[in-house]
Amino acid sequence: MAIQMNIAEAKAKLSELIARAEAGEEVVIARDGKPAVVLTPAAAKRKKPIRLGAYEHLGPMEDPYLFLRPDPELEALMDASVFPDPDPTKAR
């Protein structure tokens, strides 16, 4: 839930607003009814830390260049003719 307060009110309740922002509420300080500043905690805690090497338990890849090699099926298609065979009954 968001709280919006004008600057004059916010000056009197600054410590309360900071505590509410640290608790996770969105605190908006407005000037003439228009939002000017949003208070957020300086060090937001993450639920789970980001772990580098999340797939490290799988070990090294068997073939690290697997996706860099050309596909033989695609290469065969590239070498094939784009025109249809004029006589499909004729054996090659």
C-alpha cells in the first residue's frame, strides 16, 4: 500500500515515514499534490542471494563447441538445388 504526503506534513513525520519505507511500504512525498520523491530503503535485502555458477554441479560440457559447429543437415540443404527435379521418376 502506498502512502502519499505533502512536504509540510512529511517534515513533521519524517522518522515515521522512514520507518514505514524500511518496512517495505511505498512512501511518496508530494509537492502541491504531485509526486516528487519516493522513499525506498537504502539496502534492500534479497530473499535469496544470487549464486554464480548455478549449473556448476552438472560438470563441464562434454562438447563446448556443440552450438558453434555447422549442422550437416543444413549444409546438405544448402548444396541441394532449389529447382524441382524435372523428371521425378528418373533415378539419380
